[in-house]
Amino acid sequence: MSDLSTGNIFQNIPDSLPAELIDVIVDESNVRIERIVSTGQSTPAGEWYDQDQHEWVVVLSGEAQLIFANGDQLHLGQGDHCLIKAHQKHRVERTSSTKPTLWLAVFFD
């Protein structure tokens, strides 16, 4: 029996969802990798992500707008990526409502 774990990141992407879909691809002691599908979702007003780990994220399709507590704003389109340091407060202001936004997020210490 093989120890390989395989899949296709572009399969089974719904056109609409009541909430973001988060699929954990890898969950080890020092790293977690998630596939996130957004269909117009955003972080609720007044809420901020304040994570204990660094997060590197890339948008594989669609688009999103991130806002940081220091006032910085970042538009991410297909292929754009960024590193969000641990405890760098941020929120998802918007994601595309016309086509799913597919993210790949890597969380690490």
C-alpha cells in the first residue's frame, strides 16, 4: 500500500456556498495546508483574524480584497500571493461573487 495522498485542488468547487468551504489537505505539527473556496464571503464587520501562526496564501482563481488593522489594503487576483505574519490582524473585505475564489493557505510557525 502506498503512503501517497493525492487529489486535485481544482475539483469539486461549488458555484455558491452559505459559508466558506475549508478543506484541510495537510495537518502536521509544524504546518497546516488548506484549500479554501469563497463565493462572495467576507469577514464579519468588526472582526479580525489574529492568528498564532504565519499564513502564506495564494489565490488560484477568483479575487479577494484583504484589509489589515494598520490600514493597508491588498487586492489579490489569480496567482497573487502574500505572507501574513503571526498576529498581523487582518480581515477579508470581499471575495468575488461572480466566480468562486480558490485559495491555498499554508500555516506555519
